[in-house]
Amino acid sequence: MKRTLIALFSLMLMTAFFAVITSEADAATYIGAAKCKICHMKEFKAWQATTMANSFENLKPGVKAAEKKKAKLDPNKDYTNDPKCLKCHTTGYGQPGGFKSLADTPDLINVQCEGCHGPGSEYLNIMKTNKEFKRADAKAAGLTIPSEDEKGCMSCHGMESPFNEKVDAKYKFNFKEKLKGTHEHFPLKYQH
Ligand code: HEC
Ligand code: HEC
Ligand code: HEC
Ligand code: HEC
């Protein structure tokens, strides 16, 4: 009886173990904006000129002190490893293959392409091999075109942000206007 129980228990452990391995192998991971740049130079350059490309800087002590005070944050505190800030000021924090810490994943600081377009390791291969790929296939591999709602822009630009419209009207999010500020948009060459 005891033996059967032990055997059963090990079997359960092994199944759980393999389930973890396969789900990790299946999940797309974050690769960083430098990889997207190779094929999307125009979007990359336009994005690089935005504050998103430098948004980790704002978590450092002394940076934007007046704004932090107004939002009831401590201007002298180092927020660069504060989980409360990382979700919106890095790429893929808390997700498989996403930002962990400045030391472990220095290439995933800031709000990069994949912060809006989803982890790229899998859809990158689709884009690489077929310029006329079907959008549905890229989406199934992790690509997102962010919407205005809580699943898209508002996941970061909503009331959860310390810099929201209640703190200052200038933080109010107007989708139409803000869309222009993500990066310049160019018509696609192919039908997807
Ligand atoms: C090897 C080249 C290559 C790389 C690398 C690449 N892409 Fe693309 N991507 C393409 C091509 C080709 C298209 C289709 C372009 C067209 O139709 O004009 C495309 C289209 C897109 C689109 C539009 C999709 C649609 O259906 O509206 C997005 C968004 C995109 N890429 C994001 C990214 C991001 C983010 C990365 C980095 C994680 C990336 N791409 C890396 C080649 C690439
Ligand atoms: C992962 C979180 C996140 C998502 C998702 C996100 N943003 Fe942002 N965005 C930020 C942060 C953080 C900043 C502020 C950067 C800073 O000042 O540190 C910002 C700044 C901006 C800016 C100002 C850029 C500039 O240079 O003035 C625009 C415009 C913008 N976002 C538009 C959008 C739009 C449109 C969407 C949805 C399509 C979106 N954002 C989705 C986090 C995000
Ligand atoms: C829910 C997402 C979210 C979280 C969490 C978040 N931020 Fe931000 N942060 C944003 C967005 C979005 C902006 C850009 C607001 C805008 O310009 O409209 C921003 C802007 C900023 C700015 C620049 C403000 C300015 O006026 O230039 C600083 C500084 C900042 N955040 C620091 C922090 C710190 C420190 C934390 C953690 C205590 C934090 N943020 C947590 C989303 C977030
Ligand atoms: C703040 C969110 C956000 C970030 C960050 C972002 N994008 Fe986009 N991107 C969008 C949105 C929204 C669209 C769709 C625009 C539309 O449908 O009008 C888009 C469209 C695109 C397209 C389709 C063609 C075009 O020019 O509109 C490509 C390619 C693309 N993005 C690549 C990138 C790359 C590469 C990066 C990083 C260097 C990046 N994006 C960063 C929000 C973002």
C-alpha cells in the first residue's frame, strides 16, 4: 500500500514537472527592441524619441522630484526595484521571459515595443520567414496591437498610475491624440 502511494506520488510530481517545462517552452518570451529595429527602423527611431524609451530613468532618486512630490511619492527614494513601479516602466515585468531586475535583464528596462506589441520570440519567426504572414497567425504567436481599454493603453495609463488625471489634468489619456505619440505610423506594404 505504502509503495503504491509513493509510486503514485512520484508520478504526480513528474507530471507536474513536465507540465511546467512544456508550458514554459510554449510561452513566447521578450527579446528587446534592438531585435525589432533590424526590420522596423522607422518605427524604432520614432519610438526612441519618446519618453517611453527612457521611462526607467524616472524611477531613480532625484529624477522628476517636483512631479513625484505632487503625486505623493518620495523624490529621494530609489524606485528602480520597487515592484509597484516596474510593471509600467519596464517591458514584460512579471511575465515569462520579461524584465526581472536591472542586473538580470538590463535590455528590458523602459516601455519598449513588446510592452505594447507582446513578447516577440515567436511572432518574430513568422515575420522573418514570410513578409505576407497572416495577422491571425502572428497574433496566435503573441503579437498584440494594443487597444485603448484596460487590456491595452489603459493598463498603464489608467488610475493605477500615480500620475493620473486626478493628480494633474495633463495626465488625462486621450487615445486619438496619444496614438500619434507612440511612434510614427506607416502604411503596411502587404495585406495581412
Ligand atoms: C526579420 C524582420 C522583422 C523583425 C525582426 C520584426 N518584424 Fe515586425 N514585421 C515584419 C514584416 C515584413 C512585417 C509586415 C510589413 C508590411 O506589411 O509592410 C511586420 C509587421 C509588423 C507589425 C504590424 C502587424 C500587423 O498585422 O498590423 C507589427 C506591430 C510588428 N511587425 C512588430 C514587430 C516587433 C514589436 C518586433 C520585435 C519584437 C518585430 N516586429 C520584429 C518583419 C519583422
Ligand atoms: C507597459 C505600460 C504602458 C502601456 C501598455 C502604454 N504606455 Fe504609454 N507610457 C507609459 C509610460 C510609463 C510613459 C511615461 C514615460 C515616462 O515619462 O517615464 C508613457 C508615455 C506615453 C506617451 C508620451 C510620450 C512622449 O514622449 O511624450 C504617449 C504618447 C503614450 N504613452 C501613448 C500610449 C498609447 C497610445 C498606448 C496604447 C496604444 C500606450 N501609451 C500604452 C507606459 C505605457
Ligand atoms: C499603472 C502604471 C504605472 C505605475 C504602476 C507607475 N507608473 Fe509612473 N507613469 C505611468 C504613466 C502612464 C506615465 C505617463 C503619464 C503621462 O505623461 O501622461 C508615468 C509617468 C511617470 C513619471 C513622469 C511624470 C512626469 O510628469 O513627467 C514618473 C517620475 C513616474 N511615472 C514614476 C513612477 C514611480 C516612482 C512609480 C512607482 C511608485 C510609478 N511611476 C508607477 C504609469 C505607471
Ligand atoms: C505605446 C504603445 C506602442 C509601442 C511602445 C510601440 N508600438 Fe508599434 N504600434 C502601436 C499601435 C497602437 C499600432 C497600431 C496603429 C494603428 O493601427 O493605427 C502600432 C503599429 C505598429 C506597426 C505597424 C505599422 C505602423 O507604422 O503603424 C509596426 C511595424 C510597429 N508598430 C512596430 C513597433 C516597433 C518596432 C516598436 C518599438 C521600437 C513599437 N512598435 C512600439 C503601439 C505601440
